[in-house]
Amino acid sequence: MKKFFYLFLFIYASVFATDISNPFVDGNIQYNDGKYEAAITSYESVLANGQQSAELYFNLGNCYYKLHKVAPAIYNYEKALQLNPNDPEIQTNLDFVRKMAIDDIKIIPKVGFDKIIADFTSSYRYDTWAWIAVAFAFIFLAFFIGYYFSPTAFKKRIYFTGMFVILLLLLTSVFSALFEKNRLATEKPAIVFAETASVKGEPKASSPETILLHEGTKVYILESIANWKKVQLTDETTGWISDEAIKELN
């Protein structure tokens, strides 16, 4: 009798498990079948549950690209790149879809020591830098134990030198994590989602238009007043835009 009971439980568990769908897997299947709208619904249900990943945003970007929706495609590729800044495939797709945007805003390159630091720290997210720091902390502890229990002066010198090098790497990782987190907190990028969006000289509808932007253009939010955002373009042009016209990346 027990054998039949366990067999029943096994069959029931197997059937029940097959009824539980994985929205991410469903989205991948729908994408491969060319059902891009359905795939978007599946992927966004994953986001609605508080889960995110570079792969998820990348797949969303691909869906929107297939549907020729420039702004959502750029937005999701940018989100993917935030989580995985060293992925060449994400960068390639982002560069490609940017060519579909109407606006051709020049990018004024940053120079100086701050740029060097930003280029270095932005190679990883701040949480990745934090985990790197934790790893170096454990390595430092291992070197300290080796130094403490080494029987000879020669080995002690080797472990001491290693401790010094690891400590420098540990401090660099901590600094990079703090710098990158502060940069992300102060730098507020956004993507224009409106088909067209007027950038005005003052935060009011009656203010004259200084420039007309189109969907997919990237801007940086400097400050907010009521329903207006003061933004800066990559060519350092500034102005006010309705907050309904853009979607923040952070």
C-alpha cells in the first residue's frame, strides 16, 4: 500500500511541477517563435516580481528592436549595460539601435583625471566591486595567517609583501565601489520616450522651444521642478523637458 502511495505522490508532484511556468523561459520560447509582444509580457512579468538581470533586459531590448520601437529598445539595452558593462554584445546592439534614432547629438568627450577614474571604476558595478573587495579581504586574511605561522624569515617577508599588495588592491576595490555608487547616484540618465519632446528655456509650457528631441535620445537629469526636469544633452546643451516625455534609467 505504501508503494502505491509514494507512486501517487511522485506522479502528482511531476504533473504539478509541469504546470508551473517560468516566465523567462516562456519569453525565450515566444521570442524564438517570433511572438515578440507575448515575449515582452513574459519578460516584464519577471521584472514585476522584482527580479532583474542583464540577460533579461537584453532580451527585452531585442524584442522591442524587432518591433521597431526605438526608445524601449535603447532603454532596455542601457539597463542591461548597467548590470553588465563589459558585455560586447549588449554594446554592439545598443550602438546599432542608436543609429535608428532621429537625433544626432554630438558627444563631447570628458578629459582629465576624473575621466580616467570613471573609465576604470565603470568597468564593474559598485556591488561587483564590493564582492571583489570581500574576496581580497579573505585573501589578505590568508596571507596574514601565513605570515603569522611561517617558520622562516624568508617566508614571512614573502607573506608580508603579499599582504601589502593585497591591501592596496582591497583599498582600490573599496574606493571603486564607493566612487561608482556615488557616480550612479549623482548621474541620472534618462531616455526620451515621447515621439517628440520640446526642450524649453524655462520650466513652463509657454517658454519658447530651444530644441526638439525625438524618441531614443539620451539625456541627463540635473534637477526637477514640479512636472519638469532640467536635462543636459551629451553635447552639454541644457534645457527643461516635461517629465512625462522621458524615462529614468536608474
